[in-house]
Amino acid sequence: MARNSRAIPEINAGSMADIAFLLLIFFLVTTTMDVDSGINRKLPPWDPEQIQDPPPIKKKNIFTVLVNANDRLLVEDEYMDIKDLRAATVRFLDNNGDGSCQYCQGARNPESSDNPGKAIVSLVNDRGTSYKLYIAVQNELAAAYNELREREAQRKFGISYDNLSEDQQNEVQDMYPQKISEAEPVNLGG
């Protein structure tokens, strides 16, 4: 029997692994992945010494904002339109009810907040609240703080809050500390 003197030619596959590796690197580098950034909220640092009962807070120092399932706002027990929320929040924060705030320009209503350091905004949403209104309410509350901070930056330093140094921004933030308490969503109903 005669042997087939011809050998079956092989395909050189040595560089296939290199090509596959280069393609893998190319797709990893050029592919973008969407990452949800969420709502930018800075939580206070954990302090185990503050586990004790916090000091009592006067009801007049709490600005209550409720959002029901029908996307209606109930602010301080009165229905309010979203366009009026920022102004109402500014009036509450800047009230200076106890007269201790030298820079406040509020009405000094004794029934409203004592000063910006004691003022707390409490936000409660219904589980059926739309995301659109939830974000709009968050924006209006944050805008109220930003408006007061901008006013104080202009008054104290003569420039916009965004152009202040970090130390100056911290000084203005101490004047109007952002205290927004957001409770777990509940079933408020319509």
C-alpha cells in the first residue's frame, strides 16, 4: 500500500488569539456604559455619638410639604401650586422669628421659623406621586436655598455664589444650611 506522500496542510492559528484579544480590547475601550447618576444629595457623616435622642424641634421651625397621589401639594396645611413653592420656602427660611439672624430679611413672623439654622423643610411624598412632580418639588426646595445663598454672596462678597472660593461658599452655606428631611413615601391618598 502506498502512503499518501502529501500531508494535509494546516492553517496557522497562532495569530488568531492575538487578533481576538485586540478585538476584545477595541470593543471594551470604545463601548460606553450608561450609569444612572441619581439625585445628588449629600448625606451627613455617620456620628455614633449622635445616637442619643436629638433635641426637640419646635413645630414652627418645620416647613411641611406633602405631595399626594394626585400630584397636588399641601404646604403648611394649604394647597399650593408648584410655582409658588420656592417663594414660600424662601419666606419660611428667611423669617427670623426670634430676631437672632442679623442678615435675614424676613417678616419676623413669630409663628414661623426662628432663624435659618433652626429651619427644617420636611418633605413627604405619596407612593403614587409622579417622578416628574417629585423632581420638580426637589428642585424648587433646593432653588430656595440657592436663591438665599446667592443673595448673601452678592451682599457679603459682591460676586456670585458660584464664583466664591471654597471657604467663602462654606461661610455662606453656614448662614443658610440646607436641612431637607425626606420621609419614606407613604399612602397619603388623593
